[in-house]
Amino acid sequence: MASSSVKARNSNTKLLSSHGAGSNSLSLSKFEGFEKKESLQSSLKQVEQYETAFKQIKEASGKNNLDDLVDMFVKWETKIFSRFSFINDMIAENDKLDDEIATIEREIASY
């Protein structure tokens, strides 16, 4: 996000240079002020979105404390990862058994 801000600032500087930043032109400080205002408005909008999402999560989970929510998500993540690992182990074991079955079937077919 910072690189887009730098690009926008460079673009604004080029715009001023190409139009001659004289007494009748907008000054760079006005552009920077506008850019800061846009950035602030964007940040405030994002904070509102986070607050709305947090409110929805609180209502759905019944947890009002952010620390409790984080703990709950960490526990869920641990449980989900544990199940994911178990499933991967079962798949690996199944693949191994499939290979053994195929080997035995080839041996049977060779007799």
C-alpha cells in the first residue's frame, strides 16, 4: 500500500512539473494534503469495516472480549490443523496399502 502512495505522490509531482507549479497552479503541499485526507478517509472506512465484522463475530460467537475471540480462534485452528494432519496421515497410509495391494495382485497374477 505504501508503494501505491509513493507512486501517487510521484505522479502528482510530475503533474505539477509538467503544468508549471507557478503562482496560478496548485502547490505540492495542497496535493499532499489532499492525499493525506484521502488516506485518512480510506483508513477510517477500513476501521468501520473491521468494527462491523467484529460486531458480527461477537454476535455469532457470544464472545464480547477480543482476547476471548482470539483464544477461541487459536483453539479452533489447532483443532483443525490436528484433524488436517490426521487426514494426511490416513491418506498416506491408504496410498501405502494401495501399493501393497497392487504388488500382491501382480504376484498372484504371475502364478
